[in-house]
Amino acid sequence: MTKIRQYAWVVYNRERISKEIYNEYYKEDFENENGSLKHFVFLGESPQAKGHCFIADIQTGLVSGLHHTEDFREAKEDEYSFTFEIPIDEDE
């Protein structure tokens, strides 16, 4: 297993589990509505719980923890492309 670098962009590694298990338990948390994988920043492994990590959702900023580190992989270069919706106040 390749060690994930701290602050790398990561995605959930769907290949680790069966499609049925993924769709039932993980899809809603790790996939966008259009079927693309959500992007996270890998914050690092917990020193108190080896094999578990903290991640931050790039679009929402939410941080969550104690995920299994092996469930993630660094995003590939062609997976970096996504858009943010930034509200613009036209009165300014």
C-alpha cells in the first residue's frame, strides 16, 4: 500500500469493497450527485489510532475523522478538475 502524503488531495478507493456494499453504505458520503468522487484533503493519521485518518471535504470544509486510511487513495491528475459554486452579490 502506498503511503498517502499529508495534505494530498484524496478520493475514496471504491475498488477496496464490493459495489453493493459501497452503494449501500458509502456512496452518499463519498460521491457527488453526478457520480464523480468527492475530493478531500488528507490531514494525516491519528497517532492515537493507527490506521485511521482525518480528512477535510474540499467543497464544504467539513473535517471528519477516524476513517480507515486504506480506504483512500491520492487523487490522480485527471481527477483534479471540478468546479465550485461561488455566490456573487451583484449589488456591490
